[in-house]
Amino acid sequence: MSGLDRRADRLAQVQAQVDYHGRRLELYERLHGSHPSTRLAELQHAYSAARERLAGTSPAPSPNGTRSRPG
């Protein structure tokens, strides 16, 4: 499997994680409301962490094969 194929697979995997955690958060808020609770905080954290992972998969690889990262 080429690096580009692995990257596409990873991007699809992380996008699925974002979608999954977003649906869990939405369902919890629909069932229990959005008042502060430990469970709501856990779901929000899982969703934001998944979104950060997705953002981390976005940069294009540099010519030497590693991801470029800002400063």
C-alpha cells in the first residue's frame, strides 16, 4: 500500500471518528439536555479530540515524506 493510500485510509478513519463522536454528543444532548455534567464533558472532549486529529491529518506531506507542521 502506498503512502498516499495509507493517508487516504487514515483520513477516512479519522473522519468516521469525528462523525461518530458528533452523533454521540448530539444524541446525548437531545436525550439529556446540554446542562453541565461529567458525561457531557467527556463526550465534548472526545468530539473535540477527534476534530483535532482530523485537523492534524490535513497538512500535505513535505517532499521528504513527513508531514509539515507549523513553526
